[in-house]
Amino acid sequence: MTSAIPAYLSQVLERYRTEDGGANADYIPALAQVDSQQLALALVTTEGDIYTAGDDQALFTIQSMSKPFAYGAVLEQLGPEQVANYVGLEPSGEAFNHLSLDEATHLPKNPMINAGALAIHQLIVSPKASSAERVEAVRSFFSALAGRQLSVDYHVYASELETAHRNMAIAHMLKNFGVIEADPYNVVTGYTAQCSLLVTVKDIATMAATLASGGVQPVTGQRLLSPANARMILSVMAASGMYDAAGSWFTDVGIPAKSGVSGGILGAVPGQAGLAVFSPRLDKHGHSVRGVKIASRLAADLNFHVLAPRPVGCGPADIEDQARQLLEQEA
Ligand code: GLU
């Protein structure tokens, strides 16, 4: 029997194709030039089935959708206790590029905002590593997550660096408070290259499906993150992935997610699937306008909200069984 999923995904895309709200990011000049009509959607199940619709060959820069995976690389490298010395776990309620640190700890509030992502980026390989070594480590890890070799778009990279004064200011603030040891300029160049990796919706949905499956890349079968680290990344995405719109996103869509200013949004439905939407025009929070609407529609249609009642088989009787088993183990 042929799957109904591709036709369903195409139907959803068509429903929102004519929505024309928002505008391309323009603080990165190269992103302002991107064709804003592009629209694509992908869903990859934790069993490795891949479904796409629309402009699924379109390449776009990963931008902040890189942050959960860079965080993952560092969690794998150092473990959560060490990483906690560099970045917090609390939602900031502020814009992605806000110049602030937690008042008590002087650490970035979380790894999804730029301050946290810069602090995380400098830990990749080691603070003493060169920018090129860090970028190659990120590229290689992300390639394993996507299941193909990714490359950096040096045109977008150069364009972002020309106007990266705000990220430079954040990196200097981090250096001032001793959060980063590395040279602030090198951290910004490496982070900007990390954000400039080119992906398709299929790549992003596969990377998200790896989180949804607890760390196993569903197509290659390779374990890339421990189950505990995958869960930690999803938790941080749920609290902070959508920046100052995280609360309304979670209430409505109800899945851990991360957006990027290129117009991509990735979401992970634990145990089920990863999804990715791409549409370049953004709202005031930096999220794809059509992407948010499409994700909301999918979540409603496919019952993705993680706080919806659990399906049959996870009811009160299971608490009874689990408690009994635990007691028996202790006895
Ligand atoms: N490279 C972008 C920046 O640092 C990423 C922001 C985003 O995608 O939200 O400004």
C-alpha cells in the first residue's frame, strides 16, 4: 500500500502557500536575497522513513537550528556537569541576540540564544583549538546526523561576518566574564561558519529524528548521542528553542523545536518523528511565518502535542505495574 503521508504533506503546504506575511532576515544581507517564495516540508520517522513535499531540493543555511546539535556535541564531549559551568538551562524570555547574562552566575541563560551558543561553540574540540578545527568537528558531526556530507556556504558566512557586530559584542562580554577562554573573534568566525552549513528539509528532519529517537540516526542506525543527552537537548529546546515565543509555541504546537533566521524550523516528536519546514519570511521573533502555521497544523492533525493524554498502554495500570516491579527489584 502506498503511503498517504506525501500527499497529506503536499496538501498542507498548498493550504499555506499563499500566506505572504513576514519578511526575509535582512541583518544578514545574503539572506535578504534568498527567494522568499520557497516552501518545503519534510518528515522523517524514527524508523527511518523519509517523506518530503515542496522545494525539498532547496539548500538553505542551518543558522540557529545548529544550536541544539552543537550543544549535543559538547554534551557528548564533556558531560552535562562540566557543560553546566558554561551555560544555564533557563528560558531567557528575550530575543535570540540579546546582550545579557544571568545576573547571579554571569553565564548565558541557555544554549539556544546566541550568548549560550557562542559559549558552547568555543568548547567544541577545546577552547585552545583553532577556528578551522572546531568548524570541521561541527561539520563532521552534523554530516553524521544528516547522513550525508554537509558543506559551509562561504557567501552567507562572509555576508554575516560583515555585520556581526552584535555577536562580536556578545563574545567580548563572554570573554570579559571569563565564560570563554578562546579569542572572541575566532569564536564568532567559527560559530558563523557553523550557522552557514547548508541543509535541505530532509537533512534537518533527519537530524531532528535523531533527537526524537533518543540519539540513534534512524537511517544509518548509528548512535550519535546518549539517550540522556538527547533528552536533555529536547528539554532545552522545549523551554527555550523558540526564544521569546517559546511559551506560545509550546502551548500551541507542543513539541521541542528550534528555528533559524534562514526560515527553517525543526521539531522533534519523541519516539515518532523529526520534522522540518522551510519558508524564508520571518515574524518579529525571527521564526518563519508559514513554518509556524504549518507546524501548528501538523501538530493538530497528527496529535503531536507531547502533553496530550498518552495513548492506551500508558495509563494508570502502568504506574501500578512499574511500582510493583520496582518493589520486587528492591526486595
Ligand atoms: N547566525 C545567526 C545569528 O547569530 C543565527 C540566528 C538565528 O538563526 O536565530 O544571528
